[in-house]
Amino acid sequence: MDLCIIGSGYVGLVSGACFAEVGHNVVCVDNDQRKVDALHAGKIPIYEPGLEELVQRNVAAKRLRFTNSIEDGVDHSQVVFIAVPTPPQADGSVDLSFIERVAREIAGVLKPGQYRVVVDKSTVPVKTGEKVTDTIKRYNTGADFDVVSNPEFLREGSAVPDLMKPDRIVIGGNSDRALALMKKVYEPFNAPILVTDVSSAELIKHAANSFLALKISYINAVSAICEASGADVEKVAAGIGMDRRIGRNFLNAGLGYGGSCFPKDIAAFIAISDDLGVPFTLLKEVQRINRDQKERYIKSIRDALWVLRDKKIAVWGLTFKPDTDDVRNSVPIEIVNELIKEGAIVTAYDPKGAEKAKEYNLCPGVKIVDCPLEAVKGAEALLLATEWKEFASIPLDEVKKQMHTPLVFDGRNFFDPTTMAELGFIYRAIGRPILPPKAA
Ligand code: NAD
């Protein structure tokens, strides 16, 4: 099929490449000329495992191309996906101006007799589909189109496998013609397809992300109880997770959720429910626990180092999760900035996120280095903030040798407490008992 994706970011570019991989002809549109130029030059503007090869292969096969022209995209496609940002506003509600603008732009280029399915892949509040429909009709009275909701569930860091082998595909539509085309788009993926009305599909995305955030906040609240009682949150999570009704996923105590999706989607769902007159107060508690978790971590650093001013602190990890270069709303960066505010001297290392952190000046005052061992030189504490796999292969005895004080705050329960104690580290994990370090 001929498909167009408007917005070539984490969702649009990866979706476009995966659609091409299963045999569709895909035009990816973006209004950021630098991004389009980079893609034309074979440079992938984001890091996502497996994406570069996928894009190269499909560009070479002439199934994937890039343009800044919505008209070009819409003209050559039966189905037009919208994958533009839906950022939060100050009050938590969603800024839908990107979606509205794209709806107007689509209306402006739809030609008479040209039936198109317009698909909302961005995460949007329930009822947005109706607004997109009204907008296109208002700006193009003769347009022949249907609007479908097709929320995206990919996770950054595993976006390619998530898209190629999704748990489910949700398609919300009210037109048989549009639904038939959408099923054809997804046929090659051999995944379960759930067909709903537009509003239900829109709601599924916010409800799913809010539930996942709730699971994270739940185990983080349990981690605080573990710390107060001497229990081990890892064992508690294992015990809870073995119950098939609950499952082990998303029961990892840590620094709390961050990134470009969860904080905004939870805030949006609160705003949506408030707007509908059915406040979802449980989610406010989820947010509070998330904030507290970060504060507790910073407090434990303060408790150990007392005054942070002039203390040399090393940070491993700046991205909001491993296997991505995405540093938007990253909890590690929020923590780093708090330490800087209190006068600490911070040196950070991240395998993929360093460039974007520097480019957007997200943690001014932090020295970002290219090597994890360089970061810990002379440090009075090491914070492990993102659980990149490569941190497991760094020789810990060397880390200890380089540090001024062998104090480690493990914000992801990445290391084994017994090993750390045996190596002589003063080791603080999340929700785990503190073991006395073995004397050197
Ligand atoms: P992104 O910022 O990475 O990409 C959006 C792209 O849209 C950018 O390249 C931008 O230049 C482009 N754009 C903006 N306005 C445009 C216009 N008028 N015409 C053409 N291009 C335009 O965003 P993203 O992370 O891909 O997220 C997109 C949507 O998908 C959001 O609603 C987000 O909530 C949702 N989502 C994101 C993820 C994720 O993990 N990132 C997962 C599921 C859903």
C-alpha cells in the first residue's frame, strides 16, 4: 500500500521504516528541513537500535523516502498517518496545536475525488478524532476522507521490535471503508487487531500509559516501605510478579518514571478526566509518589555527603531509559540539575544521550565526558541513574580505585549489593537493605 507519515520523530520515522520493511511504499514528511536533509544524506536523527539498517535497506529498495511536502505525501498515499508532537501545557492539558495545524494542512492539499484515511497515531485526548474531522471539513468542504485513531504503543529503546511484533494493534474507526484499509496496512504484521470506535481507541492509550505509571509508582511506594522496614524490594517485586494476575513487568523500583510520554500522558489523563467532570484523583497520587521518589533519592545523597557544595559527583546515565538517546524529561537530568543547583561539581557519562544533552544545553554546568571511568576520577560519590547494559562490564575495582570515596547510589538497583559490599563500596540502592562494606 502507499502510506504517508506526517512527523518523522521517534514514532513517525520508526513506523515509516517498519511499514516499508513489510512491503508498503512509505513517504515520511517532516517540516524540519534539517531533519529531512539529514535523512536524505543517510543520517538518522535519533538513536534507536536497528533503525539505521532498517532505514538504509528500505531507502535502497525505494520503499521509503523523505520530504518536507505534505502535498507530496498526501497525493501519493491512501492512508495518511499523523505522528506529530502533543506536548503538555502548563496546566497538564495537551497542546493540540500541532495536530490542528496538520489537519488544516491536509485539508489544504486534499483533491476532489481523492479518498484518504487520516490516521491519528499521536497520543491525543479522547474526542480529538472528532475535532480533526470537523477541521478538515471546515477547511475543505468537498474532502472525501475518514479519520481513524491508531494509538502507538512502542517503547523507545525497543521501538523496532515493538513495531514489528506488537502485542496488539488498536484501530478506532467508524467507517467500514477506512477500517478495511487499516486492516490491510497491518495484515503483514500478523498481530492481534482490536477494532473499536474512535473514542475508545483514543482512551486506550492514555489509560494504558497511566496504568503502567501506576505500577511504577506502586513499587516505588513499596520500596520506601522496604527501606523503612529492612525488607528487600527486589524480593518483594519477584514475589508479587510471580502472580500471573499481576506480572513482573514494570515492577522495577527506581528513580521514578520520566521521558517524553509518561509524565505528559498522566497529566493529560488527569486534565481529560477533570474536563469530563469525573476527576481521576488516583493518578494525582501516582504523580506525587513519582515526585517523592526522586526527592528521597536526592535526600539520601545529601544525608551521605552532608553539604553538596563543591562535592565531586559522578553520574552514569542521562537518558530517561537505556538504549535511547532521548533526554526529554529525563529524571537523571532533573537530578543532575538539582545537584548543580546545590553547588556540586558534576561529571556525567552517557553512551548515547550526551550529544543531545549538550545540543539542547539540558544540564548547564555539568562536565559531560566520553568515558565512564573518567567520570568517576576523584569522585566522592557515583550515581547510577540509567541502567545501560555497558555499565555491567566496567571493572568495579578500577572504579573504586579512581574514586575519592567509594560511595555508590544505585538509582536502578543495577548492581548486586553483596558484590558491592565485598568490593568495599558504601552502596545505597533503592528499597534494599544496606550491607556494611568489607574492610579493604
Ligand atoms: P518527536 O518530537 O520525536 O517527532 C515529531 C516530529 O513531528 C518532529 O520531527 C517534528 O519536526 C515533526 N512535526 C511537527 N509538526 C509538523 C508538521 N506540521 N508537519 C510535519 N512534521 C511536523 O515526537 P514523537 O516522540 O515521535 O511523538 C509523536 C507522538 O507520538 C506524540 O503524540 C507522542 O505522545 C506519541 N508517542 C510517542 C512515543 C515515544 O515513545 N516517543 C510512543 C507512543 C506515542
